[in-house]
Amino acid sequence: MKSADTGTLTVLTTPPPTPNGPLHIGHLSGPYLAADVAARAARHRGERVLTMTGLDSHQNYVVAKADAEERPVPAVVRDYGSDIRTAFRQARIDYDLLVDPTEDADYRKAVDRLMAELMAAGAFVLEETAYQVCADCGRTLHHAYVTGACPGCGAGMGGGTCEGCACFATADTMVDARSACHGAPPAERRAELPVLRLESYRAPLLEAWARAHVPDPAMALIRHYLDAGLPDVQAAYPTDWGIELGVLPGPRADVWIEMGLGYLYAVARAVDPTVHSLADCVGAWRQVGELWHFLGVDNTFYYAVVFPALFAAAGVPAGTLGGLVVNQFYRLDGQKFSTSRNHAIWANDLLATEDPGLVRLFLCRDRPDRYGSDFTLDAFRAFHDDPPRGDHDLVRAQAALRLPDFDPALAVRCLGDAPNALLPLITGES
């Protein structure tokens, strides 16, 4: 990280959890514990770090959950948001910034304002665009509201990115798309909507990728789009949930575009509380040495492609992106963790009965880093009863806690359970 040499600020982000259910340990094992450990290790080395996450409150999976539970959407956001915050607290995961868009009116106004500025600058192209709706009820089919198969690998998916291959697809491009609400086929509608043409940012993206640490899974996706062509991404939809746009009454900001602009604004506001305009935000970002995103592999398209394109459109220097720390899926008894199927071990439940330090230690050791891994209660109980002893190689452990070669599983294996200065960084006791 540059901050080790220059004393500048390093920003570490994790995807904001969607408050449509509590966190499970599959969530913790991926970006959340990793970013917390990386931040603690950087601060231990004397570096300046800012950590950020939030609640993905404008994701329409929240609305789908509210419909299923027959409860108001704000109540769902409030209750599951509280569960998520509790899980972070129990797991000793601390953030400098945790933004809830439904509570932060300044954030919502800023996203609207930044979108208006980017539209005026031509970063978002306003044009008549086709989009799909449910033939039965007319609801716009995007994200949670559409289901089908990935056009690339054939895996089942919702709108957005495929969990099988991480490729981007919408109701227009998915195979056998159907509405998630009624199972109806899509019907086409047209409206004047803002579009982010990613191909327009190929040159700055190439520069950002060349400068940043991009791990193999993300690089494979990038190569795919460099060959196939970078897709267009709708920046707003006619829909019933999300940030309303003053410059374009009717449509609401796409939640992933909102998230990218949210990073741009919230970090800038933390650096300089007086920021207001797009130029102010870019000026504040010039005080950032590097930006590192910690994420699951299924979010690669947004963090590796969409957000760097948004930052390029805004004018943030190309070298700001330091890199990505990407984890694979954590499985439970051989199957993917699933909130909808209730196939999960909930973080709050496990942390209420187990030592949080031991849970952190095990999940870091068992982390699905460069390949997927499988949680079993038997393995956790064996670890609980007799934690494996490492070889006490502090030098190698220190190296494993640095970016870009961050590897908490290796660090745990090197440290073992002997008292040392690094172990509390992993257990969260320092």
C-alpha cells in the first residue's frame, strides 16, 4: 500500500450488506473479516486507514422481502439493519463509515446531485431506452424482480451479475427471463433513461487495471469483456424503490450506480466535511493514496468495471484504485450459504455462544480465498477444542497481512496460538 511509504490515506471498502436478512458466517468469512483484519494490521504498522461499508437499503431485494413478510419496507430495513450492525459489533468488526441511505438525507441528496452533474457532463447518456416489465403487473424487471438463466454459463440468476461466472446480465439479455413476482414473461417498454456506456471508458479502465492489483478471477472477467465488448449499464429505472432524481422525475437511481457514487461522496465527505459538488469530491479524493475493495467474486463486475468507470467519469485520478481482494464462495456442508433457503449459520447466533476471537480465527483460517471452502460444525468444534498450532513464523505472518499479498489464512497458519503482537489483529482484540 502506498500509505506505508507516503503517509497518505488508504481507503478499504466492503460491499454494503442488503438488509433483507441477518448476516451469516459465509458473509463474515469473505470481505468483512478480511477488511477488518487488513485495516487493523495497517494501523498496527502506523498507516492511515479509512474503512467504509453501509447498508444496501435501496436494493429491491429488500422490497421483495417486505412483500414476502407482508411488512412495510422501512420496518424490514430497520430490523435487519439492526441485526447486521449487531453482528458486526459481536464480531469486533469496526468501520469508520457505515452509511444507511434511508437514514442519511445528505447522502441521498448528494447522489441525486452527482448524477445530475454527470448527466450534464455527458458521462451518462440520456436516450430512449428499452427496458422490460412484468406482463401481468407492469413492474420493472431488474435485480430481484427478474429471474432467468445467465446467457454466458447457463446458471440460474436474478438481474445483475451471475453467481456462476460473475458476468452481467439484465432482463433484456437473460435466457428465459420471467418476472419474479408473477412468473410472467417480460414485456418491452421504452423511456428516456440515463445510460453509462462502459465502452466510452475503455482507455481509462485499461489504465486503472494496469496500475491496480487485479487478482485472477477479476482479470478473467475483464478479459472476457475486453474481447466481447463492455456492456451498457442503465443508471436509472422506472421503479418503485431507490433514490428519486430531481433532474429526471420518474426514474430512480440504479442501486449499483448509487453505490459507486456513494463511495465517491461518503469518503470525500469524511476527508472534507464541506464537500458539495462533483469537483469538491474529486478534490477530496486527491488526498487518498489508494482505494482497495474487498468483495465476493459475484460482485466483481461492479467493483472491477462499473465503479472504476464512474470514478473515471468523475475525474478521480486513474492511479487511485490500489486493487481488489476477491474471495470465492464459502459453502455450508457442501452447499452455498443461502438466506432464502435458510441454509445458513447466522452470525448473531454463533457469536452469541462462542468466543468472537476464536470465531474470527477459524473463519480467517478457513477463508474461501483463492478457492472455495466448506464450513462444517465438526471442523469448527475440532478447532474449538484443539486450535492447530502454527510454526510461529512472525515474518511470514507480517507479510501475509500486507496488501497486495493479503492472505489471512496463511497468517493464522504462521502464527498459531502463541502470544504475539499480530494475533490480536486477527481475533479483534487490538
